[in-house]
Amino acid sequence: MGQVYFGGVNYNVRQKILDLLHFAVGEPPVRYVGIPLTSKTLSSQDCATLIERMTNKVNCWTSKMLSFAGRLQLIRSILYGMQNFWCNIFILRKKVIKNAEQIRRDYLCSSMLYNHRKAKVSWTKVYSPKCSSELGLYSIGLLNNALMLKHMWAITLQCDTMWVRWIHAYYLKKSDFWSIQPKPHFSWQLRKLLKLRDEALKCIDIDDSGCRWHKPAFSVSSAYKLLATTGDKKNWTRLVSSSYTVPKHAFIFWIACLDRLPTKYKMKRFGIIDEKTCPLCCNQIETKNRLFFECAYSLRVWKTVMRFIQLPDASCRLNDIIEWMEKVMRGKSAVHSIQKASVAACMYHLWISRNKNVLSVSSSQWSNACRRSFCDRSSLQQSSAFEGDKG
């Protein structure tokens, strides 16, 4: 049955309307496509629908044995769509943002909710500006502010929408948006927007003619980068975010670049294990560089991979490899993208071979690691593209 909502209507008139419509009397807040329509301050309870939907989605996914890369794809494609819809309409409460961030963090790090397993990388670093282009994760709070700046942009440029016209006619009344002071009759949304004016100064230029936005067309992505705290961009960012790279390969390469892989040398320092020799060659201490570039097993794999992608042998240190790749593979062509993907695939399969040896699974030959690097489903497609481009 439909519902009808009344406000400031005489009781007798309301009864006549109900007798004609045969509708039930609805109580606020009114919801449209799941969004509460209220003129009052948005409470955490009003946003319970968002948290509930995100929780239900994650609970459905926990039964699937997904890798870190698989969980990352679900977060970027589904959870982000839910929260972006709300962030584009409301300024969310800090409690709501904290709960949404916790759901993403718990699922990404441990594949289930409320399981606070220690993450390999701190959460603030995962969505920091210097890492956001690698994993595609963004801070909900900063994204909410960036989306609100779009509303401020529409107000200041007086875009032809009903909401903007209403703001100018009822609240601003020909006053300057940048200088007007909040008044008691202003809606909570407008008062929050006025508090964000200091943040908006990062996106505008001020001169004698007034305030002008940096770009005539508003870009949420550009606004997010301006609002976010800047950091030193790593030279391996473009290597990790290549479109040809398989996500699980890119994840291992990313963790290796951040020096967060649990090698035996690290676990020995933390007192977790006693033995620290390299499991691939059973010689010397297993460090990151030793595992991937210095032991005999890894060297034979690297030489084979380098010949396949038509590159000379590189150095035996990860930092030198990254610097060398940045110089050689600067282009965005298919050949360069496949070369980056091949390097990430090589590191991934070396790590998998290492784990199998640690877990006492039958040791594989170095040629098997090479073959697996080339014979993933995506690698077959990439190889054919490479051969076609080479010819």
C-alpha cells in the first residue's frame, strides 16, 4: 500500500485526503532509492542502510576463497559504487565513514568482517595519494569532500539546476558564496558546504576579478588529489598499475617494492622461526634480493624471462631493477606493457615456488616457474599481442 506524508495540514483536511486516496500515513524520514530525504541533520542511524548493504555484500563473499587481488576487485567495483552514491549526495558523518572504512579494511586484509588480523601494509598507506594509483583505493572522507566541492562548483557558477536555483533564491539572495556567513535558517547541508570553503581554496584562484576555479569543467579526481596530502611518488607506481599485469601478480610486486614480504630473514628477526636459509637454493640467508635475484634458481628464471621479452640481463637488486625498468619501459605501448607484466609474473611465480618449498611440497624445476610465468591465461593473450607487434 502507498503512503502519504503530511506537514502543516489541518486534521480535517488530512482525513478527507486519506478517505479519497486510501493510503497509509507515512512517517519521516522518507526514503527514495534507499536514500533518506530529510531536512534535518543526517544522523548515523539514517545511514544504517549503507552500512547494512555493505555488510551483507561482504558476508556473501566470505565463503569464496578469493585472493587479495580478487577481494580488491570486489571492493573497487561494488563497495565503491555503494558509498560513492551516498557521498555524492550527503556529507557523511565521521562515524559512518569510520564504519565503512573498517568494513573495507577487514575484508581486504582478512576476507571477513571484524577479524582484525595484522595487515601487511598500514591502511593509511594503502589509500594514500602516492599509492592510490597502484591499488585504486581512496579515502572515503576525502572522496566525500571532493564530491561536495562539485556542488560548490555548481553553486558558484550558477548551473541551471533546480537545486542551485533554490539555493540562490532562498538562501544566498544575490550574496557572494565565498563571503556569506552561515545563518540559523540555513539547511545543515548548506552549513556543511560553507565550512568546506577553506578546502575549496585549493581548487580556485583568487585575483582582483574574484574567485575562479582552476578548470571550467569540474573533475572529482583532480579535486581529490588537491585535497589529499601529497607524498613522494614512488618510481615503481606505473610498473605496478600496468593494465596488462594480472592483479595477483601486481599485488606481490607491490608488496615486494614496499619490502613487506615475510622472508625468512625477517621472520628470524621477529623470533618466529630459527632457520633462515633460502628455500630455493638452500644456501645463504633468504633476503628479498637473495630470493628474487641472487640465488641460482632465480637467476636461471630471470635470464629465460629476459630473453623472452627481448631485454638484456638486469641487476641483482630490486631497487636497481625498478630504476632500470623505469628507464627502459617508459612507454605505454603494448610491448612495454607486456614487458612490465612479464616481470611481475616472474616475481609472483618465484614467490609461489618459494612457498611450496617452505611448506615441504615437492620442489619444482626452474623451467616450471618460467613456463607458469608465460602460460597464465592472460599471459597467453599478452604473448600473442607481443608476437604480433614484434612482427
